[in-house]
Amino acid sequence: MEISTSLSTKLRIAILVLFSAFVFRAFAQEQVNARKIMMDIREGKDISYENVTVIGNLDFTYMADKLPDLPKKSKWWGDGNTVEESIDVAISFVNCTFEGDVLAYIHEDMSEYTFIADFDKRVTFSDCEFKKDAMFKYSDFDGLTDFSGSSFLRESTFKYAEFDERADFSSTNFDDDATFKYAQFDEGASFKDAVFQESWNIKYMKARGEFDIDGLDVRDDIDSKYTKINGKSFTSFLLETRN
């Protein structure tokens, strides 16, 4: 009887140790360093993550790598100060949390260089949480773009961004002012059930194709001056969709 009890106790301990090791591994898999993602992109690997927390700033422009090799202002003056990076792999994040900034646009004050990233393939940030800045100013999205269900807790901008294929911003939530000024949607966009806690700046924005704003909730104001939806003003578009 004592031998049986001893074996039973050892078995329970062994199971507990194995379970603890499994839990530790599972926990470790829930986090990924932003630098690893950047390295994988450079190696030509498609990026696909689900249910992970991204630690550190995810810089699609690779500014830190490029800046030391760039000429000083006196040498580039007149030749332009924009440095572009083409992301030529598919990007997919589903139900992920970004602890640091997500950057496809940086203006570096000291050097006065501007770094931007363009996306050549499909981009997905679905049901994600951006805890810090999400900057996509001037970015060109060549493929389908999906930000549906995502929350932006800090500053975000899609100013001057161009979307060559349909863009999905349905059920998004913006806690701060959201800027889509001068943005261009060539194949339509969805802002269905999107919530803007502050203002939504779509001044000079242009959109062609289906533009879905059913259930849109803007808590502050909409700046839609000179906005064109299929060639019509935003006000005319609203009146048309309400009829």
C-alpha cells in the first residue's frame, strides 16, 4: 500500500512538472520581439502571427539601420530627404497586441530625414491593439488592407496613404484624433461600425468604389472639406446613402 501511494505521488509530481513546463512554453510563445519580425522581413519571410504580444517598436522603415550611412544635410540638400523602404512580403497580425510603436513613417528631427515604408503585398492587422503610436503617413498599400476590429489607443495617422486595393477599417476604434487627410482609396473602403472617440480628419480624402460607413460613430467632429467620394462631396454622399 505504501509503495502504491509513493508511486502515485511521484506520478502526480511528474505530471505537475510536465504541465508547468508546457505552461511556461505556452507563455513564452505569447511574446515576440519586434526586432525578430524586422529580421524575418529582411530575409524575405512572410509574416504571420496570431494571439501574440509584440515587444518593442516595430519599425518598417528600418531607420536605425539606415541613418548612420546617410549623408549629412549639407550633402543631400536639394536631392530630397525622403528614404523609402519597400516591404515585399505579406504581413498578417490577428488578435495581436503591440506594446511599442508601429512605424511606417518617421521624421527624424536631428537629420531632417523622413523615412517611410510601402507595402507591396497584403497587409492584415485584424482585431489588434495598438497601445502606442501607429504611423502610416505616406504609405502605399498595393494589396488588400485589413485593419478591421483593431483599437488605436494613441496617435495614429494614415495621412497621404494610398490604398490600391480595398481597405477594411470596419469595427475599428480610435481613442485619439484619427487622420486620413489626403488619403486615397482606389477600390473602396469600409468604415462600417467604426468608432472615433475624438475627431476624424478626412479633409481632401478621395475614394472610389464602395465606401461603407453604416454604423459609423464619430464622437467629436468630421473634417470633410474637399473630400470626394466617387466624385461627390462627403455631404452629398451622406445624403445619397440616407435615401
